Amino acid sequence: MTRTIVASATKEIIIGFDQPFCVIGERINPTGRKKLAAEMVAGNFDTVKSDALAQVAAGATMLDINAGVTAVDPNETEPPLLVKTLEMVQELVDVPLSIDSSVTAAIEAGLQVAKGRPLVNSVTGEEEKLEAILPLIKKYNVPVVAISNDETGISEDPDVRFEVAKKIVERAADFGIKPEDIVVDPLVMPIGAMGTAGDQVFKLVRRLREELKVNTTCGLSNISFGLPHRHGINAAFIPMVIGAGMTSAIMNPCRPQEMEAVHGANVLNGTDANCQNWIMNYRDHKPAAPGAPAADVAPAATGGRRRGGRAARTSA
């Protein structure tokens, strides 16, 4: 059984086929969030702190930490900002963290200060990235997100994306990195632009699980990009992709409709033993009045193209 172990200083989490779905909170990311980016550049981390606390309170298993503010030279400015953000968040909450950057120097700087066993987000199939990131994964003995694109870009053909993932797993093995430390992002396409996007990712996730025996993740709200009432699509997508074998997702845990789908899927696939987590979360639940909008715990991020090769990850 494939088990990817991540940890903070005090808490260990297992991502695996027999484990509850791992919710990786996406909110600490200035991509597409001009106000947050401006605050971080100015040294104001109030929103970072409130987003960290809100996501954990809403049920996030992990938090993704990105400090990629717009800058002339991210190789100079991003490493110290990412380090400061990581240090601040890991002192505030006890969940494991994901170090999210397309800048190699920032990733290594983050690994030097991160406590426990963080997840690195990410490496792609590009030779330059493989040669830069995989040695760090081996050196620090941490797991990594492998994004299924390479020098040719993001293919619409799921077989091509599978082959890129396979290449990354094989190259990682050359460095002595085991498949359980590779979490593949097969890249979810927007269903509004590609009608086969859902079916594609379900089949691809099954192949990744059965043939490569790796855990998987995605930028979950990509599936609904460009559509109205995105939360409904996201919430429908969650149990279906979990049923196909996906074991984690980078998403907004402060969306009650989507977290209900996660908790419900955990009940139905047997990873919430005796429905204990469901009961703990919803025994005092009071449904909204008919026609009343569902309240959100926190506002969503706006759209923006994902740095480092991933398709746009946007909070609905």
C-alpha cells in the first residue's frame, strides 16, 4: 500500500489509498490576489495569519505556502519571503506544510527552515527542473508533487500526461527516491473548455494508482474554471475523483459545500471509521433556510495562471 508521509514538528499525516482524503489548503498564495501580494511585499502578514487559522479550523489537513509575489527578480526576492512566511505559519498552526514555488533557490531555502517533513510543490518533466529539484528531494528526504507537463507544455492527451508522470517517477528512482514520495498531479482541465476533462482525469488517476502505484493531487477548482456556480461543479467532482483513486487536492477548505463532499466521500469509501469525523462535524448542523445562500468562512482567491507549469488554480 502506497503511503506518503508528511509531517509538521508535532503532527504526522499519511496520504494514501486507505486514508481520508488529504485537503491541502490553497489560500496562502498571492497569485491573482493583488491585495495579499501587496501586503506580503510590505511585510504585513495579517491576511496570511488569518487564512492559515481559518483553513485549519475549516478542516485542512495541510497548508500550501506560496510567496510568489510579482517581482523583477524572484530568484532574489522570493527565497527570503518564503522563509519568513513558512516560519510564521508553522509557529501558528501544527499541520504539515507544502512548500510551493517554481524558484529552486526558494524551495531549498524553505527546506532549510521547514520543520518535520514538508511536501515540495513541485517538479515537472522538464529536464532542467528534474536536475534541479530531485537532488533536493533526495537530500532532504521529503516528498514532491510531480506535475505532468514537460518542455512541450501541457498536453490535452491524457496518455501523454501519463507518460510524463512515468518519466518523473523513473527519473526519481535514479536518485533513490521511492514512488511513495512522488505525488502526481495529472493536471485537471476545465470542463467548460474540454467536455472530456472529467472522464480524462478519472481514467488517468486510475492508471496512476494501478500502474505507477503513486498518490495523486490536483488544483481542484481548475475543473470548474469559467463556469457559473463553480462550487456546485467542484462539490460534484470531489467524490467522483476520490472514487477514481485521487488521494489529495489543493483546494479551498473554507467552502462548506466542498468540504461536505470530502467528508461524505470519506464516509462512503470507508476511510471515516464508524462515521466518527462526519458526526463530529455535523451532529449540530443546522441547514440553511430554503433559498438562503450558504455562508462562507473566508472569501475566495481570484483567478490567475499557476506558476511553474500548472494550469490556473483558482478558488471558486
